[in-house]
Amino acid sequence: MLRPLPLLMAVLLAAGCAASGDDDGGAQGTGGTGPITFATGRDTTAYLQPLLDRWNQAHPAEKVTLLELPEAADEQRAQMVANLQARSSQYDVLGLDVILTAEFAENGWIIPLERGLFPLDRFLPPVVETAIYKNKLWAVPYTSNAGLLYYRTDLVDKPPRTWAELRDQAREITKKRKIGGYAGQFLAYEGLTVNFSEAVQSAGGELVSRDGTEVTLSPSVGATALGFLLQGLREGWIPQESLTYKEEESRLAFQEGRLAFARNWPHAYGPAKAELGDKVAVTRLPGLNGPGSSTLGGANLAVSAFSKHQQTAQEFIRYFTSLENERRVLTEGSFPPVWTELYDDPELVERFPYLPVLKESILAARARPVNANYNQLSLVIASSVAKALGNPTPESAADVAVSMKSELEEIIRTQ
């Protein structure tokens, strides 16, 4: 139930008077009510506007207008950054990829929020962490995401839990069926950073510390993680074609029957189910010695530091991330919600059978490095791994791991 607006205004005004150094993160400059603009990636499922219409009907003096940005995450970021660097008040509420929290907070483009205004204790804990930077809340989780292993039930008796099991099954299927065994997103872009991060985590390591201040990659673990992918390419159960795959290409390859296993996000489940029916299922990503660890994805909602109507923007975020609307995010938009209880709802589980596995994957997932220079870190990771995958020799794994660690340390040291 939403807090009455007069009470919310009083709380926000009090928060705005708090010292900016408060560890709880008090909102600053939160005055202003009126019409707002919600800037987010293009809505391809047409679920957003009905949610906005409900708000507008209840708030005729504070109507929200949807401003759709490009679908590609890097293009969304570029458009937002250009607007915010110009200190424009055009955007009020920003739909941010979870990797952008630190950068936008560090640059003063978004405002800290009062934690007590949002039911964060009812959200999935790892998801909440993506909205926190330097012990302050800078955004509110809106959707979540974690990688899953898709597999063909007509080709696989028991889904693999380890890399060795995946290799054995994928290699055998490739040999017998003449199709690809396994693929993820291996083109040199953010998706490759995610896939490699998952491999490192699933081998028991991590690339960068949780606070983003130290490179914690062990060269031996990095070599093990990269070696798993290189072995697949050398032996042929990871097809060479997968080096050109992003999310869409890998989704199509799986649902068209060209892959037995595929790593992808939950959005691929619906189309695969429609095409393959009961022949498709999902499980957690495998790891070196057991179930692996996914990289956390999703989107958070933040308030522009240059918005003239920040009170309305925050109240809109409270409305938009309410339990009722989060249910619609799943049922009408097919995006993973952030409220924990929705993953245990029998009606929803019957409609979306992957929810229990997805919940496990999110709880075991790790966020990408919380660092204002994350884009530079990601570029180094993706380009280094892509170079190695293009020359899949056993020796290249160790060399790449060592040089990657050195480059990552340089970025963090000079920031």
C-alpha cells in the first residue's frame, strides 16, 4: 500500500535536510512535484504503457511520459550520459542497467534515496546490492536477471551439474546428432564479459572485489575458466559460429535445434517453449565442481539529479516497484521481478516453470564490479577473452589471465 503523498513529502523533505555524509543515504534536493519523464530502454512487449496509464489516472497533475531509448544497453547509456552531462532536466526517472549504479552515482547524475521508503527487505538480497554504492541507496531494483542453462530434454537424460558432465554430454551429442553441443554469448561485447565472469565465479574465483577497488582474479583460476571455453572450441562441441553470438543469435540457434545446450537469460524461455514445447528445460549453470554462479543482470530505477520534480519521481518509483506492478512485470512483460515472494507463488510457478531455478540462480549470482570505470574494465575483459578464443591453444589461457589481471589493475590504480 502506497504511503499518502503528504506524509511522503514530509519524509522526503526531512531526508533532504539530512547531512549528505549519512551512511543511510538521505535524499538531497528532493523538492518538486509535477509531470515527469521516465527514460528507459524501448518496450518491446507493450506492457509499460498500461502501468503508466494507471499512474496518470490517479495523478492528473503529475503525469508520467514514457521516453523510449534504444534497445542496446550501450546506446541507452550514451544517450543518458549526454543528457546528464548537459545537466538537462528532461529526464526525471532513469531505467538503469544494474552495472551503471556506481558510475552515475560517482558523477553526481542521480540522487541518493531514503532506504526506509522502499520495501527492500522483501526484495531478493543480491538484487538490492546492485542499487547500493558506498553504503548509500542510489536506485530501486525494478527487474532482475540471472543466466540459466537451457537444454533439450529429448537429448539429455539428466542435466549437467559440472563442466565435465556438460563436456561429456555435449561432445557425445555433437558427434551423434551433428549439431552444436554448447554455446553462450561469445562475441566481443558485454555478453562475453558476463560469460567469462560466470566461468571464473563457477571455478571458485572472482575478477574484482565486491567494492570494485581491488583486482582479485587469480591467474590460475582465470586460466581454468578460460580453458573450459578453449577446450570446447578445440574439441568442437562449442561451435566456431558461437564466436559471433550475442543473446539473440544464441537464442535462435537453440530454439531452431542447432544446439543441445545454451547459456541465456530468462527472456529466451518463452520463445524456446513455443518452438520446442516440452523438449526445453532450464537448470543452473554448471561449474567446475558443482552448480556454478551466474552474473546478476536487471534494471534499477533512479532519480535524475537535475529533475525539477524529484518528489513525484520518487513516489512514482514506489508505485512502479510495488508488489502488484512487479507481478505485472512478470505476467505481462515476462521480466524477472525483484520481490522474493513472487518466485514462490504457485500460480506463477505453474505459468512460468523456470521461476524456482531462476530464484536459486539469482541468490547464488554475483553482481558485476561496483566501479565507476566499469565500462573500461568490461572492455579489457571482453577483448582479452575474445583474442584467446580466436586462438584456442592451451598455452593462451594462462598468458591471457596474467595480462588481463595486469590491465585491470592499471585501470583501478589510475581512476
